[in-house]
Amino acid sequence: MRLYNSLTRKKEELVPLREGEVSIYACGVTVYDDCHVGHARGAVFFDVLRRFLEHRGLKVTYVRNFTDVDDKIIRRANEEGVSWREIADRYIEAHERDMGALGVRPATIEPKATDHVDEIVELVRDLEGRGLAYAAGGDVFYRVRRFADYGQLSGKRVDELESGARIEVNDVKEDPLDFALWKGSKPGEPAWESPWGPGRPGWHIECSAMSMKILGREFDIHGGGRDLLFPHHENEIAQSCGAGAGFAHCWVHNGFVNIDNEKMSKSLGNFFTIREILDRFPAEVVRLFLLSTHYRSPIDFSDRALTEARAAVDRVYTFLKQAEQGAAEGWREAPAALVAAVDGLEVDFDTAMDDDVNTAAALAAIFERVRLFNRVLTEGDGAAGRAAAAAMAAEVRRLGAVLGLFQDDPEGWFHAGVDLDEQEIEAKIAARLAAREAKDWARADAIRDELAGAGIVLEDGGGKTTWRRG
RNA sequence: GGCGACGUGGCCCAGUGGUAAGGCAGGGGCCUGCAAAGCCCUUAUCCCCGGUUCGAGUCCGGGCGUCGCCUCCA
């Protein structure tokens, strides 16, 4: 497959280091608060990338870390008067709950920075020995100008960075561009012993240390949100390649979630947490929404967009509900065009996904088939046609799984989130059926209207009446 | 100021030089007791101006507009 490599700024064929295996490191979250929809986008994207590679028969080792020691965690702990560990644990748990609810599979390995302090110290010592790091006042900094390739990933030039004058002022640094590898601890702050005195890791070093520890000094894919590209990933490259590692071959960055055309972010305060959204929309709706735009483009978050995504997911489940009523036996006897449509879905799907994870095009391939086989089902194309529709449904489910979509039971999907008691609904449907048989249309419609008022939509068809949430 | 991305029908969104996928919404029709769902039909000078090419939404240049990174941020 081809993936856009931020390092070379073009799509490149993914050629794994070890045949048949792919190693991925994606930067996770700093656990100091609940995750919002922006975090969900990154998590869902890498989840889908991983599932697709597995679908293609590759063995994927997917690492996603937790940054569990950091200034923001400490600040939050101080505000609440609890330990930093308590804050970190609380939000790791919240992250697992929210991502799990979104259908994001746990990564193969989910390391925490604080479990890898030894490796971090070791890496900093290595850099110090190479003259790329220096201790100053209990801290250790990276000597940015010593690393010739600095700026390669972000396309920034060291001289231009300095003129920006937006760099942290710090008297002990040799150069304003230098960044912290190790931070000396003040009393009461989390601290680990080190050659430079008690302290804790800087932000960027943990990802270098953990990725190389777990995946090796050279691995296939490293990624995260676009905003991590600079300085975080640039600094990781400086740290790892500075220490002589080959490091990541392909850098993959997902775009932002916007609100009213503006980046959703903590600092702007214009965010919705995953939990808030899942309160109002099913996980699959959120996933389809996130996957309906290419991962590198910005995506605008709105109620309207979510509502449209819900209608789209409903459309697929409506098809599955109809198509799965029959068996797929003998479907190859169906007209050639239908057989080709079934066989062609995986081809179209894979072609789209092979091209830099084009989930929007992959979804389009599914929707094309939904329309085609809805026609087959309404026009009653005989037993073979119905069998082909059932076969198509099975393919939609199999490939939907790669996106983490369309795995629910249609009835469960359409009945979820309804307040009324199901037996009560069935009783009203039976009463309406009696009225219809007596041709008492006024009474039949009154019952339907009553249910509609409770958000229940009735559908007559195939001699039966079914219901779903509106 | 430096670097970069984007601008496709009413809305969202795909499109790897050869006359535009898909979703949502609207209108008309079929089906239905009426509906709902489904199906059929229906709407695009691809931001503007130049250029390259037999041919450009797709490549190049300029303009306008929007956004992002350069500071913690998925």
C-alpha cells in the first residue's frame, strides 16, 4: 500500500523492514483530562490503519503510549490536592473507557513513560556522551544546532526558528532552540534518580526511548496528530537519529477536527469530549463521520455532520436487515453483474485503502453496492438475486470490520436508545394491525402517530410491521 | 514575518491529465389504505485569471479567500 510520508512529503510504497510484519508507533495522549473528538480522530485513524494492514495479512505490532508524567498532570494534581499518579491513573482509565466505547481496539502494547525511566536515562546519557546533550542546573538539554538534520521533518530552518522569538526563554540553556531531555524536580514533584540528580523525563524523550525499546532502533511507521509534527516529532528524530538509530521510515500525521472551521483544542476551549458525543450518538456514527473525510484533511465537526453520518449508517443497516433475511446459498447463479459486484467490493475497497487509507472512497464502494442490491431486493430478482444480496451483506460486514463499522445486529441497531418498553411497542403494533385488518385507518394511524411522538417509526413491509427509533 | 495545506452541485465529501464516485437534504414518480423504508428520474461553466498540453478539477505561475504549524496541544 501507499502511505503519505510527512518526511518526504509524498506518497510512498510501504515496504516493511521485516517481510509480513509492520511496526507502528503512534503518540498517545498526556493523561491529565478527558479525551475530546480530536483525540478520537487520531485513535480511530490508527485503529483503522492497523486493522487494514491486518486485513492484508500482515502481522502488526502497534504501540500507543501514555504520557503519564508531565507539567499539566502535576498542575492538575496540585489543583485537586491529589497525587500526580492519581490523576494519571484516572485519565488512563477514562481513555480506555472512551476509546473502548468508540470501538478502538487496544494497541498491541501500551507503554507508560514512567515504566521506562531507565531507558530514558540511558538514552540521555548516550546523547550526552555524543556531545548532543548537556546538563545545566539540574536539567539536561538537547543541543539542537549540533544535529545537522534538525528541521528535516517540519521543513523548518534553525535560523528561522530563532527569529520567531516564540521560544521559551531560559537562562541556563546554551541556545534558545535547545529543548529539555530531563527536568530536575522541585520538592514535591515526581522524581527519579539520575546522574544529574532527581528529576523526570522531558516530553519528547519518552517516545524516542519507548519506541526504540519496544520496536527496535529502526521501525516502519511513526505517527500522531499533525500538531505533533513540530516540535515533538522533529525532536524525536533529533534524539533517536542523534543516538545513531535509523528510527522511523514513514511518518504519518492525521489532520485536525475543526469546529466552525477552527481547530478543536483544549486551549481554545471549543472541544467536545468523546463521552459527551457518545451520549448523543452511537459509536459507529462517530466513526463513520471521522472516516468520511480523508485522514489528512481537516474535518468540521457539527451536529449536522453527525446527523448525516447517522443517516448513512442507518442506510447500511437497513440494507443488512433486508439482505440478511435470505441465505447466500447459490448466489453465484445470480446474473453476472451481481456476482461481479459482490466479488468487486473487496477489490474496490482495498484499492481505495491501499491509496493512502482513502476511507471515504472505501465507504463509497460499499454504498454503491448498497444501492445496487437494494434495487435487487425491491425488484425481487428471484432467489439467486436474493442470495447474491445476502452474499453482498456478508462482504459488507467483513470489510466493514476493517473500518470498525456495520458489526451490529440490525434490530439492535435500530432499537437502541429507545425509552419505551419493547413489549409495549409490540402491543401497540398488534393493536394497529387489528385496526388495519378492520380497515379502521383512523385508529391505525392514531397508533402510529402516538408511537411517532415517542420517537418510534413503524415500517410495514413483507407482511410484517417492524419498528425503529426515529 | 517564515513554512505549509485547502477552495468540487443546496450541504458534506472522493477524485493518481482523457469530458466529475459516494452520503445528506430538496423536487417529481413507482410502491403503500396512507405513510416509512426502498427504487427510478432530477440539479456541477470543479474560487478567479493566465500558461503548458491534442486534452486540466487534476501540472505550472499569479490573484482572492479560508485554515494550520512556528508556544502545551491528537
